[in-house]
Amino acid sequence: MIITAHAAQRYVERIAPHFTIEQARTEIGLSERAIATAAGFGCTAVITGFGAKLILGPGEGGDIAVVTVVGARDRAQAVPGKIIKRWDRARWARGL
């Protein structure tokens, strides 16, 4: 699994401003099992327990890469052309 510098930087900006880049990489790496499982199903994103949506993409050599991180408050804006109310976010996260 590859964690890009961009993803680590976005994690620091959006999730944990008190972390360093290396701490952010380590924290994202804790979700490696979930990322590998999701990639096996063909998913392009993983919503973690620490309030972040990890966006996945192809890495070098066929490996999976975490390309960016979207914060929990930013997820509603991540859907172009659709405004999601707070009470509807749980339904949207499940794909309903």
C-alpha cells in the first residue's frame, strides 16, 4: 500500500492538525487491512473510524494508493451537484 505525500498532507490539514506528516502516514497505515479489503472489492474510498474518507487510486506496480483524504465535515461537499442534509449523511455514506 502506498500513502502519497498529498494524502498525508491532507490528513494533517483536515483531520489532525497537531500531527506531523510521518504521524499522519502511520495513522492512515493503521487502516491498511480495511483498504486492502475495499480495494479487493473494487471500492475507490474507505470511510475510517477516525472520521476520514480515504480516496483510493492505482499505485505503482499494481499496488493500491491512498491519494487523498476528505474530512468528515467535507464529505457533504464531495458530491457534485447534491446538497446533503446532516440527517441524511448516514444514508449517503451507506450508498442509499
